[in-house]
Amino acid sequence: MNIAYPFQINKGGYTALADDARHILEMVEQLLFTNPGERVNQPDFGSGLMQLVFAPNSPELAAALQFTMQGAIQRWLGDLIQVQSLSVTSLDSQLNIDLQYVVRATNQPVSVTFTQSI
């Protein structure tokens, strides 16, 4: 049973659920948009992306973020997904994150793009 994130109530008045593919995508989003130290019992959980909102954008920043995100994904979601490619690029006032992974249980490929303004 995978509870949908963010938490919500379905039309029947019960806790909304998510299928496995959607649940994994939601876990990736949580990992990317959580800062290390925000979770009480998991202080290392997160990628640090949100700490960069007011940082100056540069290719060096994108490279450093790509390195930390790769490690965070491998550590926290490595048993569920296999990363095929991860690229972080800086463009003007945005960071673009392109992630391609395969869900280990189903061998289903997934490609997703996140954009964060900084």
C-alpha cells in the first residue's frame, strides 16, 4: 500500500493511494526537494537543492548539485531504481534536472525533468 504524496483524501473519504510507479516518482521528488537535516530520524535524507534558491547560478553549482543528487538517489532509492542518466544544467536563473531511471521491480524506464528557479 503506497500512500499518495502529498497526503489527500480520495472521493470515497479514504486515504488516497498511489500505484508503484507514481509512488517512486513521488519519493524522487521528496528526495530532491528536501534539505539534509529536515527529517528528524533521517538527518542525511535530501539533496540540498532548496538551499540553492538564492545562490548564484553557474555551471560549477550545477556540477556540484549533480554529484550530491547522484549520491542521494543511490543511497536512498538505489534498491528501487537504477539511474540511467542524471544531468543538471544551469540556464539563466533556472536549474534543469533531467533524470532517467529504470524501476528495478518492473524494468520500466522513466524519464522526468524538474526545473527549479534560483
